[in-house]
Amino acid sequence: MNERALADIVGPAHVLSGDLAAGYEIDWSRRFGGPSRCVVRPGSTAEVSAVLSLLSREGVPVIPQGGNTGLVGGGVPAPSGEPPVILSLRRLDWIDPIDPLAGQVTAGAGATLGAVQRHASEAGWEYGVDLAARDTATIGGTVATNAGGIRVIANGMTRAQLAGIEAVRPDGTVISHLAGLAKDNTGYDLAGLLCGSEGTLAVITAVRLRLHRPEGATTVGLVGVADYAAALEVMAQARARTRVLAAEVIDAVGMRLVTSVAGLPWPLQAPHPLVVLLEVADGGDASGLPFDDDDDAVVAVEAGDRARLWEYRERQSEAFSSLGVIHKLDVSVPLASLARCATELAHLVGDHPDVTDVGVFGHLGDGNIHVEIAGPAADDLAIDHAVLAHVARYGGSISAEHGVGRAKAHELHLCRASEQVRIMRAIKAAWDPDHILNPGCLLLPM
Ligand SMILES: Cc1cc2nc3c(=O)[nH]c(=O)nc-3n(C[C@H](O)[C@H](O)[C@H](O)COP(=O)(O)OP(=O)(O)OC[C@H]3O[C@@H](n4cnc5c(N)ncnc54)[C@H](O)[C@@H]3O)c2cc1C
């Protein structure tokens, strides 16, 4: 493949190789990555289309990439095999003015989630998805992964916010469906299908998003509890009082790490097996939190104090990264099974001879825990398999919100019957008959 032909489309400054490409070739966790032919940075949908059409004619594999914050190796090359071109969408970072009639906004795939949130908020609206990587993750990446995050209990996942999409098929054909109609039952929901497709079907270039009215003043509280059953009970009591906007959990290892690594003060009177973080829409008077005098709890109503309490949860990934390369397993189980499954999981992982540290944090309200494991080599998959198989036995998901990527493609059978995988392969073949788009991500090569 001739890099000059790519440079003719996007300009020579936007075809990167060697050291300039290095940051695109390895993922945020530093666990996944491999060599690329080059990185191409198109600046418009027309350029995305021309690049894909060229690469498709030449049969060159392509990996779409947004902010490169994905945690399952889906946006970076595999360590071996034919090196792909990395198609970085970050330059598509435009955001249209808010449409106040529809309560929607259209944005380029490369705008960061944080930029979309701020844009909405400045116009008196709110975007319903939030996660700690907000200032690096792109809106296109969050749609491509159907990102979850800390507001799912209140607003649902990214797919629930998606009102339209523009995407480019591997052969360069542009599909545009950005009108954002509230009602539109005309056949299969292609936007919904591309949401969560992890760059395997088409390259997302723009999205149309539903916005929410802001909740007004809120209260955030942290409370120490003895176990998952108690954590779920606190959450249930809060839900009986008011609208819960977030219900998160951090275990003792996560609390110890985040206080030492991020230099945060210990927020409660004593250590506890679990700490629950709740944010509730109660007008900011703390009436939505079900804490009493016997609880070891702390409550924040001012914006700065609320943000300070959120830091214990938001800096978990960073805190665990201080232990080296972490096996990050993002799983979910039905809430009724969470207490038992998580307790057994702690023993299963803790007893493994190579594991030096294991901790858990996550989105309690969604039954979604992130199991963080230090010790085993980056390419040692034994502990990953043991955790995922355990969760599958509980009827859970091996990927709650991060996607399957390259990390879990060989474990898909734990959650999807062979007939379902056959249908997924047929869908893949319909969109990408030559299999040039993100090969090895989500579906293993045949
Ligand atoms: C500190 C931290 C906290 C996180 N918290 C959460 C969380 O709470 N919830 C959650 O769901 N995730 C979380 N994540 C994971 C990550 O932020 C999300 O998966 C996010 O949606 C990825 O966006 P990105 O732009 O970085 O995508 P990338 O990492 O660049 O790519 C992710 C996948 O999407 C594909 N892709 C990217 N852009 C496009 C596009 N325009 N068209 C087609 N395919 C594309 C890639 O090929 C890849 O398969 C967190 C990550 C970090 C580092």
C-alpha cells in the first residue's frame, strides 16, 4: 500500500508512522497493542470515505480509533498478524448548536464526551452518559462501544441516547440518518446495531444524541457497609425515597489504593469491606440518602464537596494502574446474584498463585463490577477465563460495558449460543464482506 495515496486524501501531516504512531498502537491499560502500517487522521466524512474506499480496494485491514480509552484492546492492533492502518477519528470534533425543539444535538465522532457534556450544559441541557475517561473518550467511541458509565441507573446506556447516526461502510459508502425523528419505525434500527459494534461493521462519523433536562441540586454520600447484601439494601432504600442518579461501590483494596495513590484523605471513620457511593436527586437537602446515626457515612451537597467524594470512585482505574499491568474484567450479574457471585469470585481470584492483588469497584446499581487483578503476565489469560466462566455460570455477562474487543473474543461462547454467533457473523459479512474492518475484534477470524 502506498502511503502517498493516503497523504493525497488527508494531507501529509495526517499520515503518521514510527514514533508518531506509537501512542496509537498501545492501549490505555498498556496491556494490548501491536504494530500498525500507519495512522491516518481524516478531517471529514468525505475523507473517511475516500480512505476506506482506497484501503478496501487494496484489501488492507483498518482499525477505527477514537480516544483510545477502550479497555479490551478493540481499538489497537493485535501483536501479530497483518499490520492494519489505524483510522483515528479525533479530528472530526465538531459539535452543532443544540436543537432546543427536539432536545437533541448532532456531533462529529471525534468530539470528546466531555466536550459534548459541556456544550449541552452551557445551553441548559444535559447529556445522559458520563464516565471517568470523559475528556479523552470520543463520542464516536462511546457509541461504538455502547458505553455505560455512572448514569446508567438513571438514563440507560449510550444506545438509549442515540437518535441517529452517520457512518461509512468499508467500501466508502456513506449511510446518513441524522434527522433524529422521535418516531421512526421503518425497518431495522441500523443506528442501534452500529451502537456497540466496536468498529467491526462501519466507521461512525457523526451521531445525533438525545439530551435530558438537568436534575437540579443533588446530594452525594459515601457509606461503609459490611457486604454486598448491605450495599444493595442501602441502594434500594435510596430508590424508595427518590430518584437515584448513581449507585457505585468500591471495596477495601480500592479504597486503600485510591487514598495512597491519589493522596486522598480517608473519608470515613473506619475502614469497611465495601464503600457505597450514592448520588440522588433530592434538591440538594440530603433527604434522599437513607443514612442514620449508626452509619459511618459522609454527605456532600455543595458542588465542590460532591466532586471530592466522587474522586474516590473516579480515580479507581488510575489507582489500580499503579500496581502495573492490570487484568481488568468488566462483568455483570443479575442483582439478586451479585452478593454470592462476588464473594465466591474474591476467593477464586485470591487463591490463584500468581495473583498479588485483587480489588473490585463498579456500578452497583447495574450489577456491574470491575475486577482488577495484578500479578499474572499481560498475556496470561488463565485468570481472565476463570473469572468470566464464573460469571457466566451466574447468567451474567462477560462484558457489561467495555465491549468484547480482542481481549474477550475467544470467550464470546460463554455468553452467546453458537446460533447467535452465526447470526452475528452473517451481519458482519453483510456490512463488511471482505472483512477488512477491525478483524479479530469481537468475532474471531473463521
Ligand atoms: C479511566 C477510565 C474509565 C472508564 N470508565 C468507563 C465506564 O464507566 N463505562 C464504560 O462503558 N467505559 C469506560 N471506560 C472505557 C472507555 O472509556 C469506553 O469504552 C469508551 O466508550 C471508549 O471510547 P474511545 O473514544 O476511547 O474509543 P476507543 O478506545 O478508541 O475505541 C473503542 C472501540 O470502538 C471502536 N471505535 C472507536 N471510534 C469509532 C468510530 N468512530 N467508529 C467506529 N468504531 C469506533 C474501536 O475500533 C474500538 O473497538 C473507561 C476507560 C478509562 C480509561
